[in-house]
Amino acid sequence: MKYDFSAIEKKWQDKWDEAKIFNAADHSDKPKFYGLVEFPYPSGSGMHVGHIKAYSGLEIIGRKRRMQGYNVLFPIGFDAFGLPTENSAIKTGIHPRELTDRNIAKFSSQLRRVGFAFDWDRVVDTTEEDYYKWTQFIFLKMFENGLAFRDTALVNYCPHCKVVLSNEDSQGGKCDICHSDIVQKSKDVWYLRITEYADKLLQGLEEVDYLPNIKMQQVNWIGKSRGAFVNFGLTAGDETLRIYTTRPDTLFGVTFMVIAPEHPIIEKLAAEGKINNMDEVKAYQEECTKKTEFERTQLVKDKTGVCLDGVKGINPVNGKEIPIYLADYVMMGYGTGAIMAVPAHDERDYDFAKKFGIDIIEVIQGGNIEEAAYTGDGPMVNSDFLNVYDNKADSIAAMIEWLQEKGIGEGGVQFKMKDWAFNRQRYWGEPIPIVHCPTCGMVPVPYEELPLRLPPVTEFEPGQGGESPLAKLDYFVNCKCPKCGGAAKRETDTMPQWAGSSWYFLRYIDPHNSEALADMDKLRYWLPVDWYNGGMEHVTRHLIYSRFWHHFLYDLGLVPTAEPYAKRTAQGLILGPDGEKMSKSRGNTVDPNDVVNELGADVLRVYILFMGDYGSAAPWSDNGVKGCKRFLDRVADLSGMVKGGEPNPKVESAIHKTLKKVTMDIEDMKFNTAIAAMMGLLNDISDAGSITKDQLSIFVRMLCPFAPHLCEEMWEQMGGKGFCSLAEWPVWDEAKTIDATAELAVQINGKVRGKVILPMNADKDTAIAAVKADEKLASLIEGKTVVKEIVIPNKIINIVVK
RNA sequence: GCGGGCAUGGCGGAAUUGGCAGACGCGCCGGAUUUAGGAUCCGGUUCCUUAUGAGUGCAGGUUCAAGUCCUGUUGCCCGUACCA
């Protein structure tokens, strides 16, 4: 067959579009399959080969399942709010709406040219009013339920982007967008109380099928720890100082306390005049605020601190008076912002004690505290009580019980995960639907007024004070309070980019609904998402956020399942030809359009899945692409090899073996070995020199998910009914996958010395007899004592001789 | 530091889970075809001092049998980071 890929690909894409063959039915007798891929951010630079790999996994699985008779939902959309578009608008003066529309159009045409089997009637765009109306709706539900709140706090602030970032967006002390250093700034910010769902998010992981490393990353991110809160007395004032510890068993080893530089007790004590060295304390506090997060966590492992003069702590278990230090190795954002320091059994406390010359008292045996802190378990010593417990688990539980009995403290739980900083001082995002009224306080915009539309503006620069461009619009800001009717001001911040993506998979289920975010019957039919595939970089952000929103919606009764995704997998990166991560600055990027133009979409699809294990990173190779081109060229030539008559038995067996392998490998995302098996089959067919029409029909259908355009064309030429993409997935004949004979390797003392061919499943005696009948093998055994004979049917014979 | 993962030819990577290491592809070598190049086709391709040879980062161990399991070790990658 002549393989004019550009003509063939255009032809079939048009036909699929026209017949809408990939559109999902909302209800059906067939089993349903909801395959979800992470929708792209439509950037101006267009699609990346990484996008194609990310979508190809479920593209293949979805196409195969459709052929197997499933009702498949495989949607796509655009996560289009966000800073890159806004920054581009600032640069070019073109409105983000127009840029977004252009970029979406570009992405859509690129996706179509690759031939993805998306349901194009369900496309979702997070920046459309009909969509963000419901994002705002969910926000208001959270506000009503006390999960959205405003607080003044130290936040991660990017001085370059002039925007507050969440913890998840400032990992490693760098801005996720521009990679500048983050500074800590006190600001009035919106939070979503995700910590309220920390336990549910943790427990929910037990019922879902996520890759183990994805689960583990989420568990670590949530960071649950069990321990105790203990109240320490003070030698001055009425206050007590509450600390959190995971090691209450070391309470007798406490020799000092440390509080975060921002700890509120300092102001209280200062107001009462209890602190004698306030100048020194203030100087230290200032020094700390100047440090960037990066300096505080990465560079300055060297401990610094100031001792409070005038106030000491009192250890409740033994009444000892101990000094209190301010030090920035204790964070206000975790626990209570204050710790009991046990230098003998905590590395940080040890370093601090060494530097400041504080006593180190061993209370757990097992290490050498002259040299280093011992953080392991062991028998308790130097502790006035409970020394009957020499097992850590017991002593901690017993200690907590004892603390509770004495009224000194109680057991508690802490999470590393922090509440989600939820506002951005930017234009291109969902407006937060809240009105600030001088008399009523914060008032939600009534539901019937949603969507609260983003007003048209021409200047997108944030203000000097870091306020949103919306703050400059008097007509937007000044409004009436929905509650009392008095003059009020609108919230001018917008939501972060992660808002729209936290529920988009629900909107695919019912994308045009104007009454609800989605119809409950349809949600019941489609949820949960059967299989979600995406990048590892999103497992501690989007994947956590969207699970949080979904759990919340479930608690409101708006969705039928607690967990949104039944299964989550991840694809590996495509690296540049130099083996490094692709980046424009390195100049090692590959444009998928070039490949589509030069060699065709089918080649691109096959190569991306053939280049390596789907879940691992693999470097791009232009030569590797050519190899896949050769493969498809040779497949196209199969049409000319069709002959009537009896099928070649070797080919027949190879076809069924390959079909079995491909069918199973696809479900395991082992696309590379599935393609390798089909290449091997093609070699077998070439050797045989002919193929029957039935055999070709099987070949074309099993290749169809990978190279659908070519397969449609071949299917049509061989007179196949309808679309190949809708044809029935062939089923292998198990009998044909079993050979009549097996070749067994014969080992003497573990070394392969020859081979014998035996009937399938031949027994041990037959096998040994065959070895002895072989002249060469028999001579190797002759005259020696046979110690042992091991026969693994159809595989190997090992004879141990002396 | 902590948590997780990986290590196989010149290269990307296979290996039904303990049973013939190197499938498949690239590259390379030789041949055919071609005025030539490209493309295509055919054959070869782990290494070597060619022999009862060696070989899956390194050193041990278990086993009839180890890329696969165990112990130690080195290097790389990812995540996270003063989390009390």
C-alpha cells in the first residue's frame, strides 16, 4: 500500500470528527471507562512532546477498551487561568482573553493532528464564565462552612511576581513561576482550611489504587505525627508555654526551651515588663525576618538564638527551671511554635546546646552523647519514674497517659501540611466572590449573582503595594453590601491557578449544565474516574488539592464518591537528545509538529511509547524515530503480501502469541514491549513472505490504538466494516499460543552445554532420557556420578555431576 | 539529614518474577541494488587472550540455578527539608 501519511492522517481525522465516533454516551449498557489525563495549560509556545507522552498512555488504553466494548469517556480541556498568560499580556498589551483563545485554538489543532481520541464536545475551559461560575460556587460553599477564611500571617511572597504563594507553590524556597527567592511577609490572606481534611486525605489513600511512590509522597506531604502537647510553667507572668513533642519519653532530659522568633508570648511578656533584654530580642527578630526562606532552611544550618533574660521555663515533671531561647530553627507554623529541647536526643537541640554551652542529660540509653545526639530507642535512665518501661512505644504511650492524669498535657496529632494560601494579587484568575462591608464584615456574593465576572481591563500590572489590578477599578471595587445594602468594597484578589483544576473532571461529565456543576445522575454513572494519569510534579499539589475539594463536595452531598480517582499512574519525562531535561534555555527541545510534518502523527505516537518504559524518563533520539517510521512503512506493505489459502502455521502462532502479549501489556502500560512484540511479529511475517486476510485483520486491529490513521486506511482497503477504531478488539486463541514442542536448555553443573527439543510438558524421565540420547551431552556425564537431576518442564534441565 | 527509586552491550531498553542474559529498536560492519549519494533489501553485531573462557556498578552470601533473593558498599536520579 502506498503510505502517504499526511493525506491519510488528514482524511481520517476529518472522518472521525464528522462521525463524532469518540463521543461518550452519558448512559449505556456497556461497562463504562472514564480515563482522565491532566489537562494542559495553553501556553503561547504550543504543545510539547511531553504533553503527547502524558496523553498517550490512556489514549491507547481508552482506544483498546472502546474496541473491547466499553463506553469510554476520554475528555480534554484547558487550565487557562494563570500568570504566564497574564505576563504575556503585560508584555504584548493583548488581553489575556484573546491570548487564551488563540492558545487554546493552537493547542486544539495540534492535539487533533496527533489523532487523540478525545470527546471534543466536552471541552472545558476554566476561564469561561460558565465554568468559573461553579469554581466560585464551590468557594462560597467553603466560605459558608468555615473552610475559607482570612488571616494575617507570614506568607511566602514572591517579590518578582508580586504575589503571595502557597507552600506547595514555593517548594524549596523558590517561586514556582519565576524561580526567584521567596521572602516571608506579613499579609492579610485567604486560606482554605485543607488541614481540616488532612486525616481524610490520608485515610482515603487506603482505598485507592495509586502507584506506591505517589501514595508515599502524599503521605509524606501530609506528614502526620503523633505526640503530646505539654504545658510548661514560667517563672514570671501568668502565662504557660505550650509545646508539642513526639518524644514525651525524654521529658527528663529537657535542659532548655526554644520558641520561634515570632512567638506571641514575647509581646505579652514584654508588655508586662518581664523581659530585661528586649533590645537584643528585637534585634534578633529583625534579623530573622530579613532572611529569605532559602537562607533559613538551606544555608544557615548554623544555629543562632537569643536567651530571654528575666523569664525561665519550669519543667512540669520535675520542677526544674530552664532557660528559654528565641531561635529560628523553631518555626511558628508547626506545632505550637515552641519546643522543649532535649539535646541528648535531638540533633538540632544538640547542636544548639553545644554552641550555647547548655547541659546535655542522657535519658535514653543506646548512644554516646559525648559525640552526638542519640535519637533511637532504648531503656530510660536519669528519669525519676516509669523506668520500668524499656520499650520506647510503651514508654511514650505510658508517658502520655501519665501527663493526662497529672493535668500537665495530653496526646495530640500534628500535620506538616499547612492551610492553602488561596489568593493571588493578579488579574487573570477567578474573582473571589466576597464583599467587605464596614458593618457586616465579609459577605458572600449571593449565588444567583454568580458568576462574578472578571471586569475588562487594559492594564494588567499589579500595583506597587502588590495589590491586584482589579483594585484600580472603582466601578468594580465599590458596590453595595448584599446583606445591609450599605456602601461596601469588593475583594479584589483572585484565586490561584489550582482552583479551576481542582474539579474539572466533574465538569467533563456534564459540561453544559447551567443548573449545577454537574447532574447527579450523570455523576453517579461516571464517577469515580477509573484511571487518572499525570505527572509526578503534581502529586503534592493538584492531586492533593482536588482530592480535598472532592472530599468536601462529598460531605455536602454534591458528588457520590469520597475519592475522585480510583487509580493514578504517572508517565516519565522525555529528556532531550543530550539526556538532560528539555528546556528552551538549553536548546534541546523537540517540537512534536516537526515530527508530525516530516514523518507523521502515527510515527510520533509509536515512537513516544516505544522509546522506553512509560513510567521512566528516556532521552529523545531522532534515529529512534526513524526506526518507527521504517516499522510503519513495512506494516503498510503488508497489504501487498495478502494471499489466500491455508495460513502459515508459524505466522498463525506468532499472531496469537503477539495478540495475547499486546492485550495484556497495554493494561500494564508496557507499551514499549507491546510495540516490540508487533515488530517481531512483522519480522516473522516478512520471513514467511505471506499473510492471510484474517491474519492481517487481527494485526491491523491490535496496532490501531498506536497508529490509528494507518490502520483505518488499511482496514478500509481490506474491506473492513465501519471504522477500525470501533472494530471489535480481537481475542487470541489460547491453543494457538501453545507450541507443540519446547526447547530445553541442558545445563551440566549450572553451565549450559546443549539443548534438547521435547514435546510440550514432557515429564522428567523423558527429559533425562533425551539428554542421555544426545551424544555430546551424554559424553559429558559419562564416567561421573550424577548427584542431582533437576527438570523444569519446558524450560531447563540441570544435571549436577561429580 | 530523611524518604523513595535506579544501576544490564557503543546507545534506548527486554528478560512470563529464581530457570538459556541482551527480545525489539538505534548505531556500527559486510553484501545486494544505485552513475553517485540517499532510500530500500539481505547477513552479522555483549566482550575477549577462542575455551570446559568471562560477563548485568563493586564485595560477599543463599541456591542445582541469581540481573532477579539476602548482607555490606559505591555512584546517579527523584521527592522533602531545622516538622520538634
